[in-house]
Amino acid sequence: MTSTISASTALLTDHYELTMLQAALRSGAAHRKSVFEVFARRLPDGRRFGVVAGTGRFLEALKEFRFTEAEIDDLRRRAVVDEPTLEWLANYRFSGDIHGYAEGECYFPGSPLVVVESTFAEGVILETLILSILNHDSAVAAAASRMVLAADGRPCIEMGSRRTHEEAAVAAARAAYITGFAASSNLEAGRRYDVPTTGTSAHAFTLLHDDERAAFTAQVDSLGKDTTLLVDTYDVKNAVKIAVEVAGTELGGVRLDSGDLLVQAREVREQLDSLGATGTKIVVTSDLDEYAIAALAAGPVDAYGVGTSLVTGSGAPTAGMVYKLVQHAGDDGQMIDVAKKSKDKISVGGRKWALRRRNAQGVAEAEIIGIGEQPVDDGDDRALLVPLVRNGEVVAPTDAASARAVYERSRAELPAKARQMSRGEPVIPTRYEGPVLGGVTQR
């Protein structure tokens, strides 16, 4: 076993991707022009829409998808594939084209989120990399979107680093920021993706000192009066009193992390106002999800800190996306549509295009997917596929800020019922146009 760590992303994949490659190289089919597609057959149960996230991370990972000497030596040592395959991998560079939904775009069942056009060999070995990134980040982004909608303008802060894998924590902070979270507690997300970071203290800081007054004084002396003091270590009412005595009415905020948050928030608001701290904000944390946030909307809560539910997708830890071959060249060079017909796991063959059908007011009405050709724009529609990679070179933005702007525009055009937290069908239907099963199909 070796401890060597490589910067390459090439082995962030499954064994069978390379054994498929080996067999295809041997048969000669590896060099057939092919089209792969990423899509979700359905949204997580009860969700109204999904959000594409992770595209930028995938594109950055694609740049490092190289089988260096270290990867080749490891594959040889473990006899994963034969020598001809290792030779091919040593020279691997993705040289095809990739189109897809811009990161931050809302999506629906069947939406062609990523379309990879290349040889079979070049495209097939990207499956695990792209799905592992998009399935995780899109799940977090969808959950975050629901939380931000439930918060209705009050800021949400991502605080889930201690509840997931260390790298998943960084990715989750980025995904949450894309869909409207104001900040994260994760410093690496700040460094790597320019996500705003924030934080003050935990219960350990209060417990370290002889009493709350000493703890609050130390924090205010260090961080200033506009800091947020954690007031539920012992007795909330007494802590709020001490907090205002220490910081004065200029105290920035207090945080509640336990108990009946709605009742406590009302009591604390009343107490703060009676003490003259009318501008002091109330931040609540403690295992919040979108439903808890919605329930707190009736209270005087100014901000929400969210951890476990966010980084685990709030009940939907994966977006359920798949990567399927939908078209390949035949022996005569003509492209052939292919599709999976397995029960409950069908796919629709053919190269796809997509547009968002909108009414005269700019509100989305349907997801229109063209098979084999561009769907017809009726005058108010918006094309959804944008170039991501051209001739092997990344051409799309990969930063979180650009994706956040896309999300804001995309979410704004969805019908009002997209804001509903209750379980329901996708907020708009998916419709296919083209020669599918002899006509137009819809789901």
C-alpha cells in the first residue's frame, strides 16, 4: 500500500469504467462517436424542482483528469486493466464537446443536464466523476434552495462542516451559497470558492470562563459590540440581561441553540426591546430544516444557522442523476439512437436539446426537450443548453458567484407554487418533441 497522494482526479472513478474501456478498445468500438447524457428520471419525492450544482467543480476536476505515471503504476500493480489499455490511458486527454445546463439552473425530470459528445472511450470513463460531484452538490443545492425560500428574505448560514466528510463540507458550503445562503462557517470554502464566512463562539467558550459575564466580556473586548453572543448555555433570560449589560444596546446579536426556538425567540425579543436593544438580532440554530425554518417565520427571528439537514440534502442525500449512452455511430458512421428499456429505469434515446417554455409574463410553463433537433421556440422561450467544454477546453465559468446569479434568474421565472413546502409534483411538466415512439411523449 502506498501513501503517495496525486493531484490527478483520474482514479476518482469505478473499476468497471476501465474494464469497459479495455473491452471496447479490444473490440474496436471504443473509437465510435458517442453521446452521453446526464439526467434525473424523477425529482426526490415531493420536490417541486431541482437545482444544478457542481458543474464548476466537475469542470475543474476534468482539467486534472490525467493518468500520470503514479496512476498508471498503481493500475498496473493491481492488474486492473491490460497493457494496451494502460498505454491508451497514459495519453488520455478529453478532446470532445460538452454542453449542459448552466450551474445554478433549475431543472426537472428528464432535463438533459449534461451532454457529452466524444468517442465512447473518452466519454465513458467520465461517468463516475461527473455523477459523484453533481449528485452530491445538486442534492445540497436543492435543500438549500428550499431553506432560503422558507426563510423568506432572512439570511441563512451554512454550519454543517462537523456533520459530514471534510471535503463534502467544502462542496456543501459552495452549493448552499449558489442557492442563496448568505455565508458559511467553513474557512476552506471561503478560500477555495470565495464563499463569505462567519462565526463567533460555541458553548465551549462560555464554559471555559468562570461565568457568562466573563465570557461575554472577553468576546466583546475581542470582537466588538456588534458580535453575536450565545445565550443558552445556562439560563437564557439571565444571559440576555448580562449580554446587554456587557455590550450595551449596540449588541449585534444573540444566538439560541436549544429548546423551543419559537417561544424563546419571542421572549428574547421582548426582553431585548425592554432593555433598549431594539437593533440586536436573534439568530437561531439547532437541527433546522426547511420545515422548521418555515415554522419559525411567525417569530422574531433574524437569521438561521443550518447544519445537518443541509449537508445531507434534507432527506434526499443524492439527486438521483444518471449518465447514459443515448447515441453512437454505427458501422456506416450514421448516428444511432439507443435507450435503456429496463423496468423503472428507462431512458430516452437520441441527442437532446432543451428550452424553458415561458408565457408572455416570463413565467415558466414547461420544460421542452427536443430529440434529434432543437425544439421550436414559440417566441417567449429560453434555451437551456450552454457550451461547457469545446474541443477539450473548458469554456464556461466555474466560480460560485456566476452560478449564484444563474440560480437567481432561473428561480425567479418559476411559478409561485415553486415556493410551497408541501409535497407535490414538479412545478412545470417535461415535454418531449421529436420522433420518440412515433410521436410526442410527455411526462
